[in-house]
Amino acid sequence: MVKTKAHSKNYVNAFANAVAALSRAGEDLTARVLEMLVSDFDAARTELWLWDSSSGSCYLTHAAGLNATHRLEYAAAGVGAVGKIAHNKTSVENIVLSTFGGDDLEFARSTGLTHISGYPLLTAGQLAGVLAIYATGEVSEDLLLWWRLYSEMSAAKLGNVLATREKDKRINQLSLLFEATRMLNSTLDLAELLELILKIARTEVKAERGTVFLADRKREEVWSIAASGLDHQEIRIPFGKGVAGRVAVSGEVVNTEDAYALEFFDPSFDQRLNYRTKSLLSMPIRHHSGEIVGVLQLLNAQGGRFSTEDVGFLEKLSGHMAMALENAQLHRDTMEKQRMERELSLARSIQHRLLPEAPPVVPGYDIAVLSDYCFDVAADYYDFINLGPQSLLVVSAEVEGHGVSSALIMANLQATLRALVMHLHSLEVLAFSLNEMLYAYTKAGKHLSVFLGLVDTRRNILQYVNAGHVPPILVRGKSGDVKLLEEGGTVIGLFPQVDYTRGTIKLEKDDLFVCTTDGILRISDDQKHDYGMQRLTEFVCRHRDRSAQGVADAVLAEVSAYATASMNDDDKVLIVMKVTADKESDPAEPLPGEPTLEN
């Protein structure tokens, strides 16, 4: 095959001019990168495809040169030329475009662009996008060299722009998610909560109207008392009828630009209200358990259609909506049955629902929990969050003070932690984000201590951050040696912009991990001497041969005998975890340099 000859121009001067021009470029930097490849480096057509990690695809955002259109303006990882470059993170040069088949074959036939050279744009080792350069024939090695240099220079120039854009996008998404979660936990009034859900949804996805339907399993219908743009009137729809009734049963997401094209759309509401529904988004409000508790239906998107980003945001918020609705309905039902019941008793019942019903069953580990709350609402918190089949996040926290205000902080911590844990990738960043959000929420009026322990159950590795919490005790099963897990930083919510460090421990068979709040340590005898950390450490060392439940029961008996006064002066939480199996690290796989919170 005859290679396309490069134009007789001085590419050295062209490259120098490009460096200078791109250094001066402002907001139009991405467009200038592509234009100069065409004008100065003989590309027939150039394209910039940006990577979207949430969908696992590249999306065409900018193009220059020969006017052409792709049948699909996105490329899934591993599919087609651009998708393969993104998936492999490697360059391709002088490849016949038609060999990729599909859209690439059709594109090559319709445009005459027969060859492609493509370069992944990497920022700090992470894929930011793909630079695709098309030619009408095979190009010379000399020109490929300049394209290669130009792509490296472009990646450096675009890296800052793309990284800043992605960082701003992620921060904005996390801020929106946190603020929405906080708002959902701010009320137990059902009508107010339904209005709040509508306000959040309509504001973020820019819908003209909307309705929140609740699922009534006993009556097999969905009903609502909140519909934006309407007076407060109850709407009831049987399961399976209309869009909302269908979604409540099937759990599908219905997203269309033309509601009247749906055979199950009921136009009677439009006729009665003299309204015209165009675009429609109807999606289930699903509890973390998978149960559908309601349906969120939005009408007439401002842009004509609800985007995948709109659906993604609402899906992330769905579990928090469901939990808030469940709590609000519990409040409403209880108030109807027992109007004279004290508010604190209700708050206690709701708060206990936030805590695990039982320790998780984890192969190779024996876990037990002792929890004793002395007030109507608790300020101590513990949790076990499964992040995958081989990762378990162990959480223990204690809010400063007692009573309703501390309990609300604890409930907010639980909601915030579960909102953030699936979207952040290190324990240090998780602790930093919790601190920033709690500080902004309380303005240093309240603070808490927290221990975050990430257990790799496949390799018996514990990574942790201790933010001002009582140091957990690690007793080595074979030797009886003791280590206090203190690595981390200061308490959460007291100061802004606090950095945290991470500790890492290799666990071995029969090792014993004991984490407590200070309610156990502060139990006193008749001389007003606290039980203290030293006594607890020595006690668990002596009883390390017992099971996790045996150690927990022994500690309870020990502190009960030690106390001469009432033990109900403070909340008490004790987590005991014993390693029951030896798991050697893969010698070819080093200990992780950064902890991961991904599934």
C-alpha cells in the first residue's frame, strides 16, 4: 500500500507554533487542539472523545476537519476503534478503519476516511479521553512521529482542563448527594417529605411537574398527596394501571420524549387538568433491600428529554428517599395509633433501625457485638458495610454529649457515610469528606470520634483510620502481644480541612480485634476509679482463646461485677472480631498502597 505523502512543510516550525498557540488558548483549548492537527499536521479529520466512567463509554464532544457524522456518538469500552483504545489505554496507528466493522466500517465507506490513528489521553494514569485522527490513506512514519508528539503535548495541555472539569463534576455530584440526603433526613412529616422529594427532584433534573407515589401493598395501589402544580389532593392508581402503576409492579425505569406513544399511558389526567404531557420519567423508589416503596414521576423536562445523568442522580438518591419515606411512614402510623406516645420513644425506634440487626457472617472471621443504650436515643453508632464479597467496612463512632441533638448527628453520620462510601476510593478521603460535611452542618457545635476499618477478608489485611476514637485493641493470638490501633487523626467535625493517615495490619489466625466506645471504660467502682483501657486490654488478653461471643459475654460480666453504681450512665458498644482462618498473601501481589472502597 502506498503511504500518503506528507505535505512539504516544516513540521518543526508547525509544532513550535502549536505549543505557543495552545499555551495561549483559553476556554477554546479543546477546539484549538483539533483544528491545528487539521491545519498544520495534515489530518483529514480529528475527534475528541471524552471518557465517562459511570457508563463505561467514550462520548464524542469535539471534531474538526472533514464534515462527517457517526451513527453513534458514543463508544462503549472495547467496542470499535475508539472503544478499544479506551479499554486498552494504548495507541493505534495507521489502522484500516473498516477492520473494526460496525459503525467504523459504515463511517469509512461514507466518508472515504480509510485509516485511523488514535491516542489515549491519560491524566495521572487515569483515562480522560481518546484523540482520534483520520486519514484518507496510510500516512508516513515521519508524519506519525509528529502526530505522536502532538498527542503527548495535547494530553498534557488538556489534562489540566479535563482533570479540573472532572474534579468539579465529582465534587458537585457528591455535594448534591450529601445535601439531598441531609434534607431527606430533616423531617418525619410525610406530607412535608413528599414535597421535599419533589423539590429536590424537580430542581436537579429541571422538570416542569412531578408526583411522588407511595406503594400500598395491602390495597395493591399507589397513592399520593403531593403533586407539583396541583392542589393537595389524594391520587390513587391501581397496581399495573398507567405508567406509575406499571413501574410500581415491574420496577422498570420509563424515560420517553413522547408520553402519548406509550400504550399504557393514561391521558385522562391531562384531559381533566387541561395539561399536555410530553416527556416523562417514571422510576421506582427502591429500598436498599430491593423493595419498591414508591414511584417518582416527573413530567416535561426543560431540555425536552430526561438525560441518563438525571436518571443516574435519582437512582443514587433512591435508597435514601426510600429510607426517609419508610421512617416518615413509621412516624405517621405510630402517631395515628398512639397519639400520646412520647416523641423520644419514637426517635429511639427509628434510630435502632439504622443499626445492624446482627453481626455479619464472614468466612474466616467470628464477629460479635455488645450494645447497651442507656438513653431514649443513642449517641453511639456502629455498622458493618459489605463492599463486595471480600471487603467489609467496620465502623464504630461516638458523638459528643447525649440526648436528641447527639442522636440526630449519629443518624446524619449513618446516612452520610452510606451516601459517600460507594463514591470515594480511600479511607483517608472518606474521613476527610465526613469531617468537611459534618463541620459545615454543625459549625463546630458538635463533634464525634469514629473508627473506620476496611477488612480484606481474602488476604486477612486490616486497613484503618482512627479519627479520635478509643483505640481498638489487637491481640496477637499466638504471642499475646498487644497493639493499639491509633493511626488516623483528630475527631470529626471540630476543625475544617483536616488530613488523616491510614494504618495497615496483617491479620493472622486467632488474632483478636476489640473495639469499644468509652462507655465501658468509664464504668467506675465504689472508689470512683474508672475501669479503663488497661484493665480491658489485660482482660481480653487473658480470654483471647474464647470465641468472639465468648469474649463479649465475658467483658459484660466483668464490667458488671466491677461497677458498684448503675451501669446506665453512658451508652456502651463493644465490637469483637476474631480471625479463624489463615490466609497467606499472594507473593506476586504486594500489599495495597491505597485502600479501595469500590465493590
